[in-house]
Amino acid sequence: MSDVERILLGHGGGGKLSRNLIDKEIVTRFATEGPLAGLPDGASLQVGSEQLVFSTDSFVVSPLEFPGGDIGKLAVHGTVNDVSVSGAVPKWLSLALIIEEGLEISLLQRILDSIKEAADEIGVQVVTGDTKVVARGQCDKLFVNTAGIGRKIENINTGIHRIQQGDVIITSGTLGDHGMAIMAAREQLTLNNDLKSDTGSVHRLVQAAAKWPESIKFMRDPTRGGIAAVLGEIVEDQPFGIELKEEKIPYNPDARAVAEVLGIDLMHVACEGRMLLIAAPEEAANILEAWKALPEGKGAAIIGEVTGDSGRVILETQIGGRRMVDIPQGELLPRIC
């Protein structure tokens, strides 16, 4: 057996293995200072008098088409959401395709149509891109990379350093739908439900909350690793903690049913059209009301608050118990985005 260290599937799962790899190999080379320091979802760049946000993401989801969406919509929404939760209005996208020899042209056409539909709905332009074709067996049908640029929203200044005890955690809707829809489709589960991916854009949610910019402390879309990964990273080495109320966390009953069959904790499951926002308590109700007025925010809820319990995320269960919420170790659900 070789003792050479190698990349594991779990290194891409958004949990502890991912974080360790990024901290050891990426941060040490590129993120000790400058725009990548702190690993934001999008880099803030000053260009003359204008402040821009730049982000990029790659998508390898399997299957390419799934209930509620496909890899095309996912690529647009994923990148737009990273730009949006970085406090910007998304404006431009790049589009790069790696296509495996043998892919059906009709399937490619459907995915490209989805990309155009999603971009047009949001109001972003695809302005540059690239296409590569590789031999059979050298990728799984189609991989997509998108990069996005947006204009920073004035007066929004987010960061973990702004979070204080008493702040509240708000979610824009049900959690875990995307990951469970992918797994149900992949495993061909027949549970007689209508579960669909939550893939969608959060740009209007951010712009609605921007009416109270000083109250916005932190924003993130809970993709790989779910809310457990996001909140666990927030409190790591911090003088505060987070307490969640299980009864307040919104879950789709169909997603819960799939999770129970697969033995998966929905707090570890990715969303692709939801966001978490940590806000000052004084304006939390106003943000919640503004979100509920939007179709994509109708399921919004306040699910917890920031506490003085340093470095820990605690879940108060429906029966009155309390348990730690851990960051996932590795890859629970591969190829979901």
C-alpha cells in the first residue's frame, strides 16, 4: 500500500475534509491577504470608483436533469447566489462547458435553453465563455463552470466580525430540498411525493433586506454541507455560539421522508435556492416580512439566535433536549451541485 496522500471524494463535500484541504493548500498560497482572505463567497474588487464582486463555481451534478431543474439552471443560480449574498447585484456571467464525446445534442440544447431562461429571469448577461470536448470516459457527460460579476450594494458590510450575541438567524425557506431531490432521482426512489429541487436565485431576497443595511451582519447560501456546515464555520474560534430551535426550522415533508429513508440529517443537506441571514434583532421582523412578500421567501422563518456559548452550535429539539450540531466530516451526498 502506498503512503502517498491522495484526494478523497469527501474533500469536495463541504465539510471538515473540504475545510482542511482549503486551509492547508489554498489559503496558505492565495488567501493570507487580499480579496481571498477569509474565503468569502465573492471577492470584493475596487475598480476605479466602483466596487465589484467576483465569484466562480463549477457544477458536476448527477443526474444532469432532476425534478425542479438541471445543471444549467443550477450553474446560473449557484453563481448568482454567491454574488448576491456577498452584497451585490449580479450583472454578468461567464459560461464554460466541458462536454464528453457522445452527449446527445438534444440534451445540450435543453440545458443551454435553461441557462438562457434563468439568466434572462434574473437579468444577468452571459458575456464570455469557452467550450471543450473530451473523449468518452474523460468526464461524466457535461461539466459546467460559471463566473459572475456584480455591483456592490451601498452600505452593506457583512462579516463574521460584525455578529453579536442576541442577533437572529433567518432562513428564506425550507432546507435540504435540493439535495434530497437529487438523491431521490439518483436512487430512483418511488415515495409517491412531489419533491423538487429548490434551485433558484436569492438576488431579490438580498435586495429586499438591503433596506436595512446596518442590520445585516452575515449572509450565505447553505450549499454543500447544509446549514450545519455554514453555522459551524461561523462560530469556529469565535467568542459566540448559535442556538437553533428545531420546531422553527422549516422542512418540506417530502424532503424529510427521503432523508428518513436514506438516514440523512437534513441539516447536512445542500440547498441551491435558499439563504441564511444573521441580523440585528431590531430589524429581523422587518426583513422577515419583506421576504415573505416574495414568492421565493414565502417559507422564511427565524430559526435561532446568537448566544454566548462560545464556538458551539446547539439545537434545542422539539422534545426539549439539546444537542450539538457538528460540521459534516466528509462527503454525504456526492455530485449534488
